[in-house]
Amino acid sequence: MTEHSAFPPASRRAVLGAAAAGLLAPVAARAQTPPAAPTAGAAAAGGDQGAVIDVNRARAAPIPIAIPDFVGADPRSAALGHNLAQVIINDLGNCGLFKPLPASAFIQPTGAAAGSAPATPDFSNWSTIGAQALVTGHAVDQGGTIQVNFRLWDVLAQKQLQGTAYSTTKANWRRIAHIIADAIYQRLLGEPGYFDTRIVYVSLTGPRAHMTHRLAIMDQDGANNRFLTDGTWMVLTPRFSPKGDTICFMSYANQAPRVYLFDLGTGRQRVLGDFHGMTFAPRFAPDGASVIMALAHGGGSSIVSVDLASHRVRQITSSNSIDVSPCYSPDGSQIVFNSDRDGTPQLYTMGADGSGVKRISFGHANYTSPVWSPQGDLIAYTRYGGSEAPFSIGVMAPDGTGERAIADGWDVEGPTFCPNGRVLMYFSQSRATGPQGQGFGSQLMTIDITGFNQRIVPTVTGASDPAWSPLGG
């Protein structure tokens, strides 16, 4: 089982009986919480859709977009305007679907005189440098609060596509930038963005043989990192609730492998039920009312669901096999999971009640850690042990057709989809070259579901087991 990096793939049954020396206790400091949603005011404008293209076209030819610094009437506001523009540039540029133009090419650096609301730009200055879209904005830093407005322009049609104003606390300035980037993404590509999101992951520090595993959370671009646990006990496989306010994860607290819930609002954590066997590989149901997970018994494991209100346990699979890594389809009607019931780890789907079990993976390899796309059209997974790369991240349709690898390496595992299903994040580990684990590294990566635009996600420590929050979570 390769549900997480702490255990080698060959020791799937050994995992079920493992009693790892533990590492996880709650941290007294409050966990990072999502800021209150900023107040958005008025003004989507412009019915023309000349700048809107589909994602496939943008992959082949990223949209040239100009994003000058937002105007600020005083030095503090101007600094805020610069910082907002830089975050938006990074969001759109890093997704691979936009081509932010360099400021050195700008003929008209801003859309208005300093301190005034954005005026209609001189479109010829922007079409000359090849921009198809233009973003202008105005920022006011009032100390504890900020006011930001932006306008999105179709340069070719010479029309405004959107205009929106925001007012919020200064601490939320980065979130404002992500929300604006999401608005641009949706207006130009016709589907929701994913920039106003966070990543929960396992932070890895220390020597290879004695690594400290801590829960950590950060914005999707690596900013605002916060440790949620202090590393006293090992933690693995964190997952967000559908609302993004709670995390479920596996912990070896007090050397008892159990599934825990962590409330991001209060920083409190609690064990999810008192079971005789090891519980692991948790995920929330799409409605957030229950958690599905694996429960060890004897030499195997079954999939169970635990209702969070009543604590009622519902058995979904029951066999002598190792059934693990369950994940619901977005509508909650089906479950994909990993099982060795046919001799090797393979992927299966079934109804939410456990009926109609069907094997969907048939390659000459082992398949683990499946996750259903938020769009319902793909299942991503980890594949290892075949004749190709040692490990790979792949996707297939829910019926098993269309299998294809999109990333590979010495050890790549744990895919997680962004909220719009267009990008996968996973972790990639390098081989140790010395007896004490020298040369080993573990980092987070993103890649488009078509296999293009592979990128390293910045983290303050080594990292594994990422999970993407819902939009705004």
C-alpha cells in the first residue's frame, strides 16, 4: 500500500499491523483560519465575450494579458497596488493558461492618473504590445482596512468585461488578489478558477530515518504557511471537508493509529470513534456529514463510513482483502477504492452502499490512492511496479477507459485535484544516496490533467500528502 510515504509499497500487509513510534499532539496556538469573505460590490459589466476562449485553446496559446500595478494615491496605497498586481500575475502565469506581459513592454503603465478611479484605457497602447486582455485597478490602504477595485478589459473588442470593488481588512489583501485572479480566470475561460484555495499537507523535517511529520496549511501558492500540529506524533493523509473548515487525517498519537478531525476555526482535534483496529485513509463524504475510511481487522481491512452527528458506523465492504483509500464521486453515488482482492493492488468502483463492485484498473502494475475529480469525469491514482517508470501519477475515466500517465519519477504519489478539476497536485520524492538518507527530498508538484505545465510548489520544509481545499476554503 502506498497510501503515504512512511511505508514502502511492498509492505502493504505489514502496514496494517505497524505500530510506528508516534509523533502528534495538538498545538496550543490557534490554527490558521480562512479570512472572512471580503465584501464585493457592484459591477459586472459588458456583454461582449470576445476575449473568452476555451481552456484547450489557452493550453496551446496562453492568453497575453497586461496587469500593471494597481493605482495608489499615496506610497502605502501604491505599495499595496504593486503587491496585488504581483500576486495576480503569479496566479495567472503559474497556471499556464495566461501569458502576463512584462512591465518593461508597457507603453501606458497605468489606466488612470494616480489616485483616480481607473479610466477607459487607450486600447491602442495595449494592442500594440500584443495584449488581448488588460487589468486595471485602484487600491486604497487605510491602515486597518483596504479598498480595492479592478476592471477587466477586452483589448480587441475595446470593452470592459468586468468591474468589481472590494472592502476588507488589510490582513486579507492576498486573498483579494486571489479572488480577482479567479474572477479573471472565469471571465476569460468560462469556468471557475482555483486561486482562492489552500493546501493542507504533511511537513517533513529532520533526518530521513527519524523524520518529524507535522500538519501544515498554506495558500495554494505557498504563502501564509502555518503549522497545525507540533510534530510530537506522526500524521498522514490529511483531507479537507467540503466546506474547508475541518480536516480529517491519520495520526499515531499515543502509538495508536487512528483517524482524527481537526477544526480549523478552534484548533481543536478529536479522535473519530473508538475502534479495535487501526483506522486510516479517511475522506469526507461530499455532503460533509460523514467520513469514509479503512478499518483494519486481522490481516485485512474493510471500508466503513462514520456519521459525524450520530457516530453510527456503516460497514461498506467486508472481506479478507485489504480494501483501502476510499473516495466518493462528487454526487456521492459511487466510491472508488483500492483493493488486493484479485491478488495485487488495483482500483475498483462500487455503489455508495457497497453494491456493484467493479474492477477498473488492468495495467501490469499496482494502483493506489485513487481520487475522484470534482467534475466527476476522471479518477486520478498512483501507479507503481510496472515496466515503465518506478512510480507515476495517472488518470482514467470512472469506467477504466482512457488510462494515461501524466507524471512519473522515482517516487510520485498522492494526487489531489484542484476545485475545478483542471490541475493535480502530488508529492515527489528523490532517492536517498547515503546511508543516513543523504540526498532524500520530498516536495509538492502541480501538473495540468493533460500532463503539461509541471511546477514545483514552494514549501518551507519538505512536504508530502497534499490535499486541496474547496474554492474559498
